[in-house]
Amino acid sequence: MSEPILKIRDLKVHFDIHSGGIWPWAKTQALQAVNDVSLDLMPGETLGVVGESGCGKSTFARAIIGLVKSRGGSIQWQGKELIGLDNNGWREIRKDIQMIFQDPLASLNPRMTIGDIIAEPLKTFYPKLTRKEVTDKVKAMMLKVGLLPNVINRYPHEFSGGQCQRIGIARALIVEPKLVICDEPVSALDVSIQAQVVNLLKSLQKEMGLSLIFIAHDLSVVKHISDRVMVMYLGNQVELGHGKELYAAPRHPYTKALMSAVPVPDPDVERNKEIQLLEGDLPSPISPPSGCVFRTRCPLAKPSCAENKPLLRGEERHQVACTLV
């Protein structure tokens, strides 16, 4: 059995928030964006990450690639610790770990042609390539993502949202990374275009042997592309399991509520299904509830849930952070 390509242990990302006075005398509080997240990612695997807005999905992704600083824990890439790396250390790692961002147009430089946008990573990591070699690689990658090479000198504003996302995918894959982090790459696209982009990512993953971390709100999209799924709530893991098992039999009350909100194509089933609405508001990550962070909205909560924070437990294929299931 192959070794994990990425090992994350007890990852914490906290942000200092100043309030209640004038800086630098203002009171400082910690916003707990990500708390004690641990997982292994295997070569060629796709991990889906789901949860409502503000649960820490994007912060978790940015911590892996070093765009935000981690407060604690460990992130090991092929045995090399990433937390604490300097700029030179990250320069080599980022050739292997690339990211696709949520807003396809905002993530592209409007002053650069798409040829220059896609070629920029090549010029950074392979400066000895000739101009012809760079152009040939760019055109080949454009064909892979469904773009015609004759548009190489056009600018991002001349393309649709789906085409801009294809440009972003081409830019991320041009240096042949081993891991691509997709931060809600289809949330700004029409449903039909979402399916095209997801199928493109699956095809390129198979062709190039990529590992993917796929972040999304749409659970049906995550189900389609993911081998395993991690559910996050208020910066914490609440469930982690293989996709089919987790979707067929979710265990955590929060996961069950999310699954119940997914539309079913059968009108009879959709009409008669029971939707589990969550009561109350999402707590503040500055002062999260003690013990289980979900207890203030959980229909199963007991007084004991306030005492100790539940950790992921269960068999390797399906783990849940809840003592009541």
C-alpha cells in the first residue's frame, strides 16, 4: 500500500482580532478558523471538503499551501514539514501543489493575455525554457482544458466564466503538480458549466495522476468527484469517510442535516422527504461553544456534550466526532 502524499495532524489556524479599544491597546481575541484537523491524502485520491459558509474550508486549504499561517499542528508533504518553511522552501513545494480559486475572472490578471497567464508558472519554475518551448506547452495545455490555441493572445474579459475557469485550471496544471487544491471552483458557474468543469477535472486527474482537494457547498457536486469526504463545522472536523458510505449513511447530526437539504431528482421522493432544519444561529468562531461545537444546534445534545470535545472515532473508512451516535 502506498504512503500518504499529504499528512495533516492537529492543524490549527487562529487569527488575532482586535476589539474593545484603540490599537495597540485594544483587546485581542483569537478567531478559531481551523481547529485540530487531521487527515491523510493518498496519491491520486480526491478529498471533498463540505460545510456551510464560515466553517473554515477555504482557510484550511490556504493553510496547506502556506497562504495563511498555521498556529499549530503539522503539515507534511511527502515527508517534508511545511509549517515554518521560508520563501525559498515554499518555492520548490509550490511547483507540486497548485490551487484553483473560486472566482475565475478575479483570479486572472486582466492586463495579461491568457497565453502569458498560463505561461507564468513555467517562466517561474523553468526559466531555461525557450520562448517556443513555453508557447508549445501552453498551447498543448489549452487543448487539454478545451480551449483553442488561436485565442492565446486574448484577454480574460473576452471569455465567459466557464472559459476563465478553464484558463485557471490550465495555469495550475502547466507545471504538472501532484496536488491541486480546488477552492469552490464551480460555485460561480451555471449548473451545466459546473458539470463540464467537474468532468474536466476528473479526466485530467486520471490522465496526469493528480491528487485533489475539492471544496464546495454543493454536496451533489462533491459526491460526483470525491473518493472521501470531510465535513467541517465551525473549524472542526465532524465526519470523515469514503464518499459512498458517508452519503448512504451519514452519522453526525450536522451531516444528516446537510444531506437532507440536497435536492432529489425524483419529485415524489423530494416531496415526501424529511428536511432536518438546524435551529439557532451559527456560533461565533471567536467564542465557540465548549465541548462539542455543534451542541448548541444539535437535536441530540445532552449536558455532557458541553464537557469534552469529541474526537473522530470509528473504523478507518468512516469516522465521526460525536459521542451520541
